[in-house]
Amino acid sequence: MKKIVLGICLLASAIAVKAASVKIDRIEPTDWYVGLKNPQVQLMVYGQGIRDVAKVTTDYPGVVIDSVVRLDSPNYLLLYMNLKNAQPGEMTLKFDGKKVKYQLKQREMSGDKRMGFSIADVLYLLMPDRFAQGKNHNPQVKGMRPYTEDRKKPSLRHGGDLEGIREHLDYFKELGVTALWLTPVLENDSPDMDQWSTYHGYATTNYYRVDPRFGTNEDYRRLVDEAHQKGLKVVMDMIFNHSGFEHPWTHDMPSKDWLNLPEWLEKSKGTSDPRGTNFLQTSYKLTPVLDPYASEVDMRETVEGWFVTTMPDLNQKNPHLMRYLIQNSIWWIETIGIDGIRMDTYPYAYREPMAQWMKELDEEYPNFNTVGETWVTEPAYTAAWQKDSKLSDVNTYLKTVMDFSFQEKLDSAKHEETDHWWRGMNRLYNSFCYDYLYPNPSSVMAFIDNHDTDRFLGNGKDSLALKQALALLLTVNRIPQLYYGTEIMMNGTKRRSDGYVRKDFPGGFPGDTHNAFTKEGRTRSEAAMFNWLSRLLHWRNGNETIIRGYQTQFIPHNGIYVIARRWHRNTVMTIINGTSKEQILEVKRYEELLNDGQDLTKVEDVPTGECYNLTKNLKMKPRQTLVLEF
């Protein structure tokens, strides 16, 4: 009997020792929600030797452990649980007896109540590091790899943060935009090296944590909540194609196929800095993804090559990795309340897994919206990526794509005289001709510049060209996106570095002597452009003719391009003189837009308030722009 008791005691002691030896560093997602249409959740458990635990259990009511997946690395364990019958609360998970608390949360609303951005919105793209700094900013956050905030160096961190953005929410309302697209806010804990700086946010090292230099998860939630109170939406920038080099996955891959071309990491072990070793960069050519004649080597370089040396390429074909990424997007929607997602480098990732993500998101959040970066300037290519496109053998379920054709055509047209054939505003006409390729043209996002292109103004201050671009952007059948500072004519090119198109917004940082956030602080030219654009933006908000109206365009005639929107008996007529000479608008040519019984002798130009007589020909000044409503 004594031997039996002793044996039991020894066994209990061994179990206790084993439980005590189990080390869990973290679990992702950090918490989860009940009531989702897909009741299964994947937990990624990090910890030294965690793969080899013998048993994982829970007695929480309604929770069923479907499977435990042991990966190649001993330091990860995947736990799949079904929460179909579970209620919110704190559950206990046991890993060989070691108890870990995990929170199941109640959703704030059902998925169908989350409304995304649409053609009714105007998105304002900004970079948190370059926009504004909050009053309590900490220039050195403990626990991060060494870094420097130096506003004199375009490629280093400048110190903008989420609090700085929150403190200027009224500015966005004054301007008239309706949604904020922030470049990535997640942790980018990379070393401070000028050539590999990640102030831009596109090298994620923690998918569940806001970069501490920007603030906390709670700061992010506060920003979104207060934006909502002011009628502003917030769009989150995400990256599924690649992670940051300093992410734990890079140095300890959960499985051998977690990254594309992982052999580079193996070959580079022991070098002083492995990022430049045995490296194959993507070709940046996206055409092979849809090219029916694409070679294997071209396809491989596009989707498997790394974007840059600091961004290892993720393998979305690994189902466990893709489940992780899908859940991550759902977690941010539920936890922070974002109103949309912008997915970076969309075609660089594998099409089928990304379509799976979009389909699941669409089923859970039917009124939500995601825009994918599809950087090819041919409309046929872009249209093939939109949901329900007949041009592709894969339905992407991606509702919104980015119109790089619009941006490229405008960038060329601003330097040209509009002729009788191809140049100038003919480029825009010829681009819109292909809208029949899109399943939904009103869910295409147009822009004149962004953080990856030269600013529209280049190094100049051509307000006439800018007004033409903005008038088209805000009146055509597109979701418009503005880039921060355009409203005050910020300029710059990428010839030296990307940092020159990502300059600090004047007035957003301590010591700034120029404050463009205030009416009094703007220069005369800044104020003129701000006021012109603000009036157009406020007029656009809720304008049914722009939101719902059908579009009619006219082949440029006498160098003048006319594009119109009509809804019931209301008409908006955007008129662009695409030449540097005075031109005559022959009104009779456009009589199909003119309704009987309307007073056309005093038709107002929306951004200026000036009136024009449409009963006779109009004399257009060089590069003049009119947005007439009647």
C-alpha cells in the first residue's frame, strides 16, 4: 500500500514539475470573440519547447478543442477550438496541467452592421510618422531596438504618432474629407539604419500590437472612437504579402514552408547581417500573375521573391499561416472598430488564399470594404482583380481596386496640350472608355498621388493643373483618395528618396513656425487652395448626383474635356480646358445635358461660387476648370 501511495505521489510530482516547466511566452490572438459565423479559432502558442506538451485541455462550457497541430519548430503550437456554443467569459486552458487564462469576448455588433467606405466617402491618406506629434510624445520608447527620431533626415523616424492625429480630427472636418487611411500602425521593431528604416510601417514585427512609437492599442481605439463621433471613418493598412525581418517567424519559422524561399535564411546564418545575403528580390512585375503565357520563372519572381531585403515573403499557401492572417484582420475589426482595410501589394500574394480571405470577410461583414493595391496602369488588369470579374478564372471577392490608370494618365496630361487624338485630357477619356471591364466602376478607388508616387505637383506649384486633377477626382464615378498636404499644395519627388514625398505636415510638430492646420497659419496660396478644395469636398458630401448618378463623357473638343454626372433632373458638369490657350466651349454640343425648364443663365461653379450662362458659348481661360451644377 505504501508503494502505491509513493507511486502516486511521485507521478503527481512529475506532472507538477512538467507543468511548471511548460513556458508560454504569448498566445495570438490575444483574445477572441464568440458569435462569429465561423466558430473556429486558431490559437498560435509561442514558448520554448511548447510543441512537445502532451495534452491540451479545457473544461469551459461550449468550447471544443478540434485539433492540436505540432509544427516543425518546437517553439510553436497551434490549437484549433470550436466556440459555436460558447458564451463570453474567461476560460482556462491547461497545457500538461499548466493553467493559462484566455478571454472570450462579446462582439459589440453583428458583422452586417459594420459599414465600410464607399463612393460616398473621400479618403485622406496620411503617414502617422510624418503628420503630427501628440503633446505627450515619448522620443525614446524602452524595449524597442535602437532608433533615432531626426526630422532632418527624410528616411528616419520623425516622431509623428496617433495622438497627434487625434488632436487634429477637427482639421479633417474643416477640410471636408470623410475617412482617414493611415499607413500601417503595427509594430515595426527594426534597427535604426538609414537604408532599412521602417518609419513607413510596412515591415510588421507584431501583428497584434500598435507600434509603441505611435502609441498603444488603446490609443488606436480612442482615435477610432473619436473619429466616429465626428463622422469620420478609419481605414487600416494591412500587409499579408510580407512581414518585417525582425518578426520572430523569420529567425524561428513555425514550419519549413512558412516563408517563400526560406533557404536564403539558412544560407545566411552566421553572417554579420543576413539581409543582404543570397537575396532574390521580386521583379515588381505584376503582369505574370494574369498573363496566360507567363513563364514559371517570371511567376516565381513575382509572387515568391522578397519585396525588399527587410521584408521576408510570406507563403499564403500554408493554410495555418493564412488562417492566422484572416483572423488577424477580423480581430482588428472587432477590437478597434475600423471601417475598412487597404491591403498592400495585393497581387504579390497568392491569388487563391487571398480570395479565401476576402470571401470569408465578405460573408462575415457584407457591408464592409477592402481596397487592394493593384499597381498596373492598364484597366483590363485592374478590373480582373475586382469581385465578380469575368476577366479572371478566380473570383477575388475584392470589392475595391486602385485606379493607377487614372493617376498615370493625369500625370502625363498635366504636361501636355489636349489635342484632337491622344494627348492631354484624351488620356483620361480613353481610360474611362474601359469602365465596361469593371463589374462595379463606382467601387474603384482613384487618386492623383500617394506615398509611393511623386506628388502631383512635383517640385512645382501649378495650382491650375492641381485644380483640374482634383475636380475630376471628386466628380467622376470613383471612390476618391487624397494624399495629406495636397490641400495646401505640398510637393516633392522621389528622385533622392521616398522621404521627399513624405514630408512633415507643417504645424504638426514642436518647433514648427509654419502651421497649416489653422486658417491664420496658412500662406495666401495655401489658403486659396484649401478653401477651393474644402468647398468642393463639403459640397460632395451626401451629393446624390455624385454618389448615384450615371456618367457621361464627351470626346475632348477644342481642347476641352467635359464629363458629367446626372441623377434624375440634376446635373453636374465638369469642364476642363486642357490647353494653355483660351478656348470656346460650344454649348450646343452638350445640349443633351441641358434640361428643359431650367434656368441656365446663372449656373454656379461649385468651388468658386461664380455664375455662368449656359445659354450661349463659354469662353474658357487657359487651363480653367469649372464644376457646374444645375
